[in-house]
Amino acid sequence: MAVLIMTRFSDRRLDFSEVRKEIRDQMVIVTNKNVFENHQKNFDYIIVSDQYSNDYSVEMKIHELNETLNFKKLICFEETDILRAAIIRERLGIEGLNYETSLLYRDKYFMKKKVSESGIKCPNFRPIENTFDLLDFVKDHGYPIFLKPRSGMIGAGTKQINNSKELENWLRNNSPTNYLAEEFIEAPVYHTNGVFNKGEIHCFSAFQYINSIRTAFEDGVGDMVISENSKLSMKLKEYTENILNILSPHSSFVFHLEVFMKEGQIYFCEIACRPAGALVPRLIKMSQGVDILVEHLRVQVIQDYKPKISKNIITDKYIAGYIIPKKNGKLIKNCDEIPYEFIAYQRNYCKEGSTYYPNHVGDRHIEVILTANTEKELHERINLIKDFVKQNSEWCNR
């Protein structure tokens, strides 16, 4: 028996060293050429591709190895692999989410249809396959509306439309096919994360987004940890458990759920059966002592699963991560290290002299994790960081 893993992450982000000691089965990884050497010591077989997400000969190699290894689990960590992994599982008889259930976590229309039919409050929504679908939705619900690719991720391709002129301009450059139209809700957005194991949640954490997709390209975006003992966190946990038990009560994985909160009412936004991206895994590790990426593997593979929790955590009252986006153009002067003592972690992704064309919220210039004693102080410190980066960076958009 063997465990198959698909990931493009390097060991800097996803280190298998400790969990490998717990897994007695043989382990196989599908990964990219630029990171495979990092993982060699922890795997019995490695399937290497220049870019496996675009290389469908990988399935041939998996099929061949299965003849001798007999895969019992297939674990993936990103949106782009979820449906592909489901197809492989069904073909080879591997345990885990099948294609039909995976669609509930990947296709925004199917997931909203399922939860709304179970009585969960959602913004008004409609699948869009042509211009007339859009016009009908606007007629029924008015402006503004929000458009999302049904199988999109990290905000790519999303658009708020405020009036008929904006809709006309959008339609000039976009095909209204395989989209979801949604009623626009002006309200704070929260997300929850944790380990779901056959009906129960472990390692639960809740966050409030700082800014939104609408402003992320100009102003950046962040995540503020919500105290696990707060009434809000408890309310969100109960809500999250309900959603997961509606969609797939007997499954095991790490989840990422997003909701709106308006006047005390929770509105479902979307959910994924994989760990969150950006700084969220690092924030969970620093605030709770849980490596949520590793737990995504452990809960699916380890019998009698119990989460591994470190006591080495940050105990400040407020902790948040913040991403400062790349600009469109050439970076003439790069920001030096940000010199504030309240920064617990920082990383600069850009190089002087390089030209960038950011197209999603994950295209970051600098990311930081910071702490504070109050929420007001937290936002003040974020502004200090943004001002420092702005004053110490120079971009040319020509």
C-alpha cells in the first residue's frame, strides 16, 4: 500500500520530515522539477515534471506505479488539483473525495445550490452562460452585482459591476460563460479554517479579512486572527460544522470557508477542501501551534487521528498578516527590511530592476505578520508598514 501526494510546494512551505516518521506506507510525490530535490529524502518514489499542472502524462506514470504499489490515499493541497485528484481516485479505486463531492468544493454554483437548498442563507446567485443570463439577473436583483468564475481562485477574474455601462465594458473583453453572478453584499468578510474529520472539527481558527479583493491590488489585503474564546469564533465554528456536514459528513481534510456577516446574519460565500493560502497557514502556526498543511495530510492518512499542537506560540492579543501588492511595472528601488519591533515575520518577493505584471491578489511585493495590543493599534501599525514601504520603494510603470 502507498500514499500519493501532489504538490508544487517546496519543503520551505511544506516539510514532510516529521510526518514521514508516522507513515509506515510507501510514499510517492508528484511535483515540479524546481523543488523535487527538496523532497527526495522523504519519498520512496518521485514523479517529476517541469510543470505537472500542465503535464497529463503524469496520470500514465501514476497508473503504472499503482499496479505495484496499490495507492490507498491521494492528497493534494491546491484548488487546481482537486478535480484532477478526484478523477484519479475514481479510476484507481483510491479512498477519498469522489468527483461529484469534489465539485461541491470547487464549483461555486454547485456548492451554493447545495447549501441554499439546506436552508443556509446565501446572497442571491445565478449561473451565467451568456449575456442574457446576466441581463436577467440584473433585472431581478439590480446593481451592484459581483461576477466570479465558477471554478476560480485567489480572486482571479472576479469583478464588481456597478451599472450598465460597466457591464457593457466588461462584456467587450470577457466571455460571460461559466461564471456565477452574485448579489453584492456590503459587509465584513470572515474566513474559518481547521481540520474536519468525519463530522467533527479540530484546530479551528477564525479570521476577519482586512480590506477585500476590490481594493487588494491597490491597498493590499490581510487577515486578522479572531480570539478563539470569543462569541463570534464560537458562532462561526458551529456554522462551519453545519456546512461541512451538509456537504460531506464522512470526509476528512483541512477546510477553508468564507462568509459575509451583515447585521448579525451570516451569509455563505464559498468553501474549499484544502488549506488556505497566503499567510494563513503561518498565522495559524504562530497563533495556535498547528501546521495546518501537515495536518491536511495527517488527518487523511493517520489512523486514530489526533492533531499535533506546539506550545511555542505568540500570545499577543491581536495578530494579523498583511500582503502589500506588487505594482504594475519595473521596480527601480526595493524596500529594505521594515524596522518595526512589532513585526514577527517579513519577506520581500521582489528584486530591483525586475518588471512585474500582477494579475491576482497573491502577487505580493512584501508580506508581514505583526502583533498589537488592540485592534485600533493593529490597523495603525499596518498603516505604518504601508507608509514605510511606499516611501522606500520606487516603481516605474512605463
